[in-house]
Amino acid sequence: MSEPMPAYSQQLARSLSVRENILITLSAVTPASSVFIISPTVLGAAGGAAVAVFLIAAVAACFVSLCYAELSATYPIAGGEYSWAARLLGKSAGFATFLLTMITGVLIIAVIALGTGAYLGVVWSGLSGKWIGAAVIVVTAGIAMLNIRANAWITGIALSIEILAVTVLAVLGFAHSERGPSAFVHAQTIDSGQLSTVSIGALAALVPVALFAYNGYGQAVYYVEETKNAVKSIGKIILICLGVTVAVEVIPVAAVVLGAPNMQDLLGADAPINYLLTTRGGTIVNEIVSLGIAIAIINGVIAIVLQISRLLFSSARDRSWPGPIDDVLGSVHPTLRTPVAATLVVGVVAALAAAFVPMKVLITATGAAVVLVYLTVAIAALRLRRGGAVSRGYRMPLWPLPPLIVIAMMLYVVYRTLSDNWEQVAFAVSIMVVGALYYRIYLHPRRGDRWTLPDPVHES
């Protein structure tokens, strides 16, 4: 009879409450920045029906969140999706997933940070430019090295400012309502300067964009080793984060649709959200809210640096790299109880990407990653109970329907993306292939079944 696998020792500080995990996770989502940066794309292509598109995407996100909830409760490990894939789909698939989430995570930090200048520039033009984004990453990486509870409160305060900014937007829209709720299913766009009707197929193609706007609610899993009573609480945390995310994003979009003085001007504006703020609240209100969105973006950078540094730490703890690298990246500061070295590496690489990699390349490199990660998560959730694993803490209702629905949705999204931007899918798949080859060529010959994959961390 084989001996049971050893469990990870508790290196990270298990000090986060449910509320504190939620604060960090919602900061990673940055729902306010999604309202200002992603929703204009859906608004411009769907008009008032953007609200219906976001609600449909919310239903799809519910199925994804159920997969995250059960997997994270069963495997409460800081590596998140990488850890589940390695245990349920094979170690090659695990490392392929790790490399995809690691590389795209670092590049997403760069993309988000570069958006800071656009909103700070509304207040003071001297604060725009890519070097502002690189500077933001350096500063936020320094903050991310602090104790996890300190980060929870820092991100929580910034999150409050973020929520206040979208509340101002929602109040202005609802207070100056020009049309009724029927506008939420009225699909329009601008064509040659005139309003035109949008087809059902075109609306369906926008659902993945709205789904991407919600992305991040599942990142609570990266802080699971630092959360008290994690097995019982992590599923609830993920579902709460999704609910809050949907509310914070859908309500202001609905307010914009109802409160816009003129739909043609709204859909034709370069920045539809700022159009409503300026027309209904004035230039000063637009500048104040833009400052709040800049704070939201900075807050999101902190949270995602926290997330990706824990992913890198987790890979080093699993002895995925040459020994000296594992020793450094898998270390935890004795006082702060955080992976300082991994955080520093993530911050430096992301800052360099923000400073020197063109935005077009960053967008191509990150475009399809979320879709492939969701697809991997759904397949792992489908494999979980069939593989003999005992789901702990949370069991999704209607299994196996939720993962099957997610798989079908993600395959459709891949099909659409291949038609429109095949380079994004090709780049993401290439990263996964490199990850799988790294395992087969380097890790397996040297370590094989000895590649360390202990049991989840025990509660302490």
C-alpha cells in the first residue's frame, strides 16, 4: 500500500477573513474600470441591448463560477487553475495551464496599468503615457509585498472609491432618465452616422466581451491558502464576488442607456460613459469620476500582482524550475509571510512589458487566454467526480450540466475568435504547447512522478 502524499506546510499567513478575501478579489475584477473600458465596446455595438448582453453573460458566468467554487473547495491551493489541471488532467496539462496563466497574467498587469494614464490624463495631461503605467506597476508591486491583510485593507479602501465613482454615474443616469426599460432589448449601432438595427448573431458575438468584463471573480482561489476556514468559505466567496461584480457593472450600464440625452450621440461618442458624465454632471464631475477610475485601475494592478505572484510561488514550491530558482521564488518572507521574491519578479517583468511591448502585441497575447483557462477549468470540473476525488466544502448543483455548458460556450467563443482574431488563439495555444513541452522535456525526465504535487494545505 502506497504512502499518502505529504501536505504542503503552512508557509503563507492564514489571516484573511471572508470579507478581506472578497475585498482583494473584487479589486482584481475592478468592475468600475470594466464599466469605463470594456462596456463602451458593447454599448457601441449593441446600443440599449448592451444591458441584455451583460445579463446573458452573467448567466454564463454563473456556470463558470460553480466550477471554480467546487474545484477550489476540493483543492484549496494558491496555484489555482494550474493546480487543478495538474491533478485532474495530467501534469503536462497542468504546466501548460500554468504557463498560460503566468504569461498572460503578467501581460494583463501591463495592459491594465497602461490604462491609468488615460484617466489621470483627464485631470492632468502630464500624467498620461506608458511610463506612468510602468511606474504604477513598480509602486503597486512594492505594496503587494506587504502583509496580505494590509493589502486587503488598502485594496478595500480603493474599492470603496471605485464603487463611489460608478454610483455617481448610476445616479446621474437614473435621475435624468429619457427612456424606459424597453430600451434594454433595443439593439442599435451607428452605421454611416445613422442608427441601424443589430442582428441576433452580432449580439451573440458580444457575449464573450461582456463575459471578459466579469473576469476575476474566481481569483479568490489564489488567496485561499491565506483565508481562514477556506474549504467551507471559498465557494461562497466566489459566488458573492460574481454577484457583486454583475451588479456593479450592469446597473451603471443600464443607467447610461436610460439617461443618455441622445442615443445617436451616445453610440457615436469616442467615450460613451464620459459623454453621459459630461452632459449630465459637467466637466468637473467627469474629472473627479475619471480620477476615481484611475484609482480603481491602480487598485486592480495591486490585486493582480498579488494573484500572479502567488501563482509563481506555487510553481516554485512544486519544484518546477532549476533548484536555485525554486529556492528563491518558493521562499516566504519570515515576517511579512508573503512571497516577496516572486512578487518582485512579477512586478519587474510586468513593468518592462508596459514600457517596451506595443499595446497591440499585449492585446493579442492576452485576448484568448481567459477562454482557454475557462475551458480547462470546466474540463477539470467534469473530471473531478469521475476521477474519484471527494468534493469538499462545496458541491455544485446539477453536475455535470454546468461544466458541459461552459465547455460548449467556450468552444463557441474559440470558433468566433478564430474567425475574427485567429492570432489571439494561436498565441495562447502556442504558450500552452510550450508549457507542455517544458514538462515533457525538462521536468518529467528529471523528476517524473516525483514532481511534487502534495495534498492541499491543511487548515490551521
